[in-house]
Amino acid sequence: MFSKVLLCMGAGVDARIIAQALDFCSRAKAELVLLSIFEEPTKSVASYFSSQQKDLKSIILEHHKGILAEAMAEHKLDPADIVQEVRWGRDFIETIKIVQQGGFDLVIAPSQEASGPPDSTAMHLMRKCPCPVWIHRGHLWKGAVRLLAAVSTADLSEETRKLNLKILDHSLKLNEILGGKLHIMSCWSAYMESVLSSPRFSQKEKDDYLAYEQAQAEEELASLVGALNIPETVKSKAIYGNPAQLISQYAVDQMIDVVVMGSVARTGIPGLLVGNTAEKIVNNLEESILAIKPDGFVSPVKGT
């Protein structure tokens, strides 16, 4: 599940994150590749330096190599432990291409935004990268790691159930690697609930319908948990309300480090999260996010 990991650093260097990724891969017995991506110089810039008998790309790479070596020495990291890949182009496009070409099963992408929505590169990867994407904020773990698997019980389709099981499966594996504490939650609400407030429905009818929806959500969540034989020590809850608000609030209240959730495409529109709700959940989260794609997802970015 996590056997070949790509750490996407763009043009930056952060030895602390490299050290954390190395530690994670050591625990997971996975191969780590550090991907550095530099913006392609314009023709006019390249021509100018060429006229000065200077190879601009080589100068940039030498400068970066020196910064990387210095940062790794400061954190007592061995350069021999790092396999580095260098690409020229746009961050998210080159990342997705190397994922497709190299068969990676996890991308770790540090977000440049400490709070609020992840940066644009992280969002592009979350929407369009075919493998799971870990949007990293702060620490990969802080002492006793807390993980939250957010599943959807509102849609009982087979496709959604398969994605839910995949989310839980990845959460269990991540929890095992990090020696953490796993929480599972789903949010439920009533279809067109405002209509229930009309005189056409009595209070009892409204209460009965809400009880029905709650029972449906709890039954589906229990079915998902049972399908993977998840230990009783794992907290699982079906909570009434808006997931865009509840998931982020639960993450804060329970001091969650990583939220594991689904990221899928709208039918016929590649590379977009499902609906505004998923976008709002991501935008409201301050924690790291592990975004899982459904089986058969096809990226709109071509690998060659």
C-alpha cells in the first residue's frame, strides 16, 4: 500500500520534512524519492545567459545541490539515503507525470500555507494525482498520532462504499505505521430538511424521519467497520450536521493530526472534488490531509 513514496518539494529545501519522510518510509519499509521541480526559464532568459557562455540550468542545479547538502548536514542526514529526481516545468503537472511513469503509491506534498486552504499545488495534486496524496502541514506525527477517517454514509451506492472501505483500509495501515490512535466519523442529515418544517408534516413525522436517517447512517457505518474487522478500541461516530463544519471542528476538538478522506471526480468533469461539500471540508481543515482516490480514477494529466 505504501511501498514507493514521492516527496514533492518543488524548488524548496526543508530538511525537517525530508527527515520525517525518511522516518516514515523506514517504518513502512518503503522507497523514498525526493522530487525537485524548477520553473523552466523563458527563451529570452535562457538566450541571455547562453550569450554570456553560462548554462543557467546547471547553475541553478549546483546552487540547489549546495543548499540541500548544507540542510541535510545540519539535520545529520546521509545524502546516500536520498534518491533525488529533478524535473523542469510546473509543479503539479511534473509530479503527476512522474507518479504515472514511476508507479508511486503515495505522494507527500508539503503545503506552503500553514492555515486556511492548502496552496494551489497541493489542491491540484489532491484533485488530479492518481495515487493518494498526503498534504503535509507541520509534523507528520507529534507524539501519539491521531488520525480521523472521514467516510460518507449519505450515499449508499456501491462506488461510494468501495471508496469508504479504501479510506478505512489506508487509515488502518497509516495508523499501524505511525502507532497512532484512529477515529472514524461520518456526518448525516435529512434530505430537504427545511421542507419538513412546513405544515404538511407533523412534529412526530419529522422526528420519525430524522430517526430513520440516523439509523441508516449508523447502520452503514457499522457495516463498514465490521467489513474490515476494525478493533472496538477505534472510535466511530455518525454525527448529525454539516460535514464541512463538523469534520473540521471534530479534528480540532480531538487534536487530530491527519484527516483521511476521499477525493474523486465529478462525472464527466475530470480532476474535481465531488461537490462543494468536499471543497469546503478541505478549506476548513488546518490539519494534514490524506486524500484517497477511488479505484479506476484517471488523471486529466497525461504521463507523457
